[in-house]
Amino acid sequence: MPNSESTLQDPSHTAASAQPASLPRLGMPAPLFEAVTTHGKIRLDDYHGGWVVLFSHPADFTPVCTTEFMAFAAIAPELRQRNVELLGLSIDSPTSHIAWVRNIKEKFGIDIPFPIIADLNKEIATLYGMIMPGESKTETSRCVFVIDPVGIVRAMIYYPLTTGRNTAEIIRLIDALQTTDKHHVATPANWKTGEKVIVPPPATMEEVDARLEAGFECTDWYFCKKAV
Amino acid sequence: MACVGSNGELTESARRMLAALENPATPEQVAAHTELPLFRVRGGLREMAEAGLVELNAGVYASTQQGRALLSAKR
């Protein structure tokens, strides 16, 4: 089939019917796009220099999504303090997004301050693998992509249609990633800002000796923490 | 186009960005002046450039005669 062949030969092709060459991977550049949003046309690289939380929801005017949007709106100021912008997406029209945002304001008194991508042709949803056919072929699942200031995918979260996300976890994740970048450390399970962080395990004997003299809080040579 | 409303007038954000271009400026300078998010300024200036309201030279935007005329038009 000539059309299929030409699609496969063109790595930039991202039409809804095509499979992307590769879904986003941690540590790899986030796929670039230009999108129609409730705030006008936006390109992903318009966010260069800041962090982006790109997240999808199944559909406008649905109850779980409405609770999520109000929760995302509530954390938007905290995220902006961290140089993070929110960018929503669903397979709905700009008109539907605008009507829903106005409805949330009218019924709940909450402003939605971030743009929402109208991905009617599923182009970006397909590019990012946001559609889980086992759940729905017409809606995006609850996906979150954390993209750093140089456009690298740093974290991905996937929730099913039935389960609203925990926005406190998204803030915790951002704090952990930014702490990692700033101090070159890792963060333990359930870590929160202010708690001790993990010193990356040593790769050489020389590093083992050095860390034992460095004053870290070590349980064993491979398990050391420090305050930052 | 988001920079010009259906009534042919500048949108509020476009008006603020154009007003910030009294002197040529980078998107970062326009964002600081207007207190709009940088991503929004980048997208808005790009759309205004496509509409001929501003022009881009070496990373610096300047308003065009058309842009200045629209900015000074009565609302």
C-alpha cells in the first residue's frame, strides 16, 4: 500500500492513523508538536527554559476529569513557583474546552489558568501514546509527562479512566526531580522536601573510601543519606 | 488567530504584548514587562508575526506599522 509505505518512510509524519516511530522514553527528547489550545497555538518548544507537565484527560464535561482539573488549577500557582507550567490535552474541540472551562467557573467558581490542547485528530495523543485501546479507542487515558527545561522527558505517569490522579504526588515528583538536578542526588521512597536524600552508590573502591570519610549518614557503604 | 479577535480588534494579551514593544524586545523582555507566561508570549509573538503585526530580527521583535495602527485604534 503506497500510502502506508510513504507514512513509514516519513519520520515526521504523525497523523492519527499512523503509529509514531517511537513513544516517549524517559531521558529522551519529548516529541515536538504544535497544537491548537484554549490559549492559542502553542509549540512544545515555547516552554524551553521551563518545566512542563503535559497531561491528558479522557473527555470534557465528565465528573472525574472535572475534579482533576480543579485539583490541577489548585496546584498551578505552586507549580509556577517551581518554574513549571501545566498543559492539558484531550480529544475534544476548542469550543468544547472553552465551554467546559466556563462551566467549571460557573458551577464551582474555579478558574482554569492553563491551556488545554484540542487534539481532535488524535495527532499528539498518538505521538505520546496517550490512547490505551484496551480502555478506550476514542479517549485519552490519564497520562502525565514531565518535561524538563531542555525538552527531555523526565517522568511519565499513567492512570486508568476510572481513577483520578493525585496532584500532591505531581508536586512531590517535581520537587524530587529538581532536587536531583540541583544536588546530583537521588530521593528515597516517599521522600518529601526537607528530608534527607540518597547519595548515589559509589562505582569504584576509591569512591567507597572517599564517602566513608565524607560524613554522610551511612547504614552501609552503598546506602548513605545526606541533608541538602 | 488568537492575537486578533472576531471583531477585528486586538485581544487583550496581544494588546499588552504589542504595547510592550514600544522598543524592540526579546520574548523574555516582553514576558517580564507584561507578566504573561513566557510560553504564551512566544506563541503570541509568533502569531502576531504571521499576521504582520510584529517582525522578528535576530531574536528581537519589533512592532510594524500595521501593528502600531491596530494598537492605537479605538477600542
